[in-house]
Amino acid sequence: METIKNPSRRNLFRGKIKQEHALRLPWVVSEDVFTQHCNQCQDCLSVCETNIIVRDKQGFPKIDFNRGECTFCNACVEACEQPLFKEEKNSAPWPAHINISNKCLATNNIYCQSCQDVCETRAIRFKFVNSSIPQPELNLTDCTSCGACITTCPQDAINFIDEMETPYV
């Protein structure tokens, strides 16, 4: 595959000055460190056991939870020869948290609990709150940010919100 040498220059000529915000690999130090040191070798794509790592428009790896969930197997971290990752992995894998939007079927009084069914840590639970349909409740402390709930949601109502409250794509 082709490696894009200077994606910012290519975007300038295309009229796309603002860069797409992407969810990178788990435990990346920062977006700046990632884009400066990633050589786009694609080793992480080939070792991902759930095939959720894809290339963004600039050719850099990003996570696509519409393809599945992250098992935190660390294969992408181990395959990478660049200094992109935090040394200690006891922090959250991404600087983001799960959000359930108003497109959720349950919040629109239609019975659905598909996200709860796939959440191994039970970070998403449904409780009856002034309705005959149970409503979702998030426990962000229990959430591992694996993304299993994203692919199972029939309404695409679940996404990641970063620390600055900007939705990840």
C-alpha cells in the first residue's frame, strides 16, 4: 500500500484543512506523537485479531468499532516498532468515554437491550424509570471501552466522546 508522505499538504490542496478526528490504537501517548512517529507500516492492521484497525484518509491506523470490539490483546502494541504507546497500561485505553444518544430505541420507548447483552462488565444496565420500557444507565467506572456495544446497537446510538466533548468518528 502507498504511504502518504505529507497528508496535511494533500489535504490543503483538496481544501480540507481541518483534520478528521480518529480514535487511534489503545494506549497511544497522544495524537501528535502518533502522527509524527507512525510510519504507516500497517503491521498493526495485520495482527489485530478482531480486524477493527483500519486506515484513515491520511493512511494512519484508526479503530473502527463498527467492525467489532477490542479485546485488548496488545498485538498491535507489540507489533509496532515506533515509540507510540504509554509504558503503563493501567489507565484507560482511550481518552474517551461511551455515550448513548437520543437515537437509542429504549429512550424512544421501544424495547431494546442489545448493548447490555454484549457488555461483559455490565457497564450498561437497564432500569425502569417512569416508563414501561427500561432505560439505559451507564456506569463509566465499569466500562473498559472495548466498543462491543457500538456494533450491536441497531440505531448507531452509541459512540465515544473524548475529554473535550468532541465525538469520535
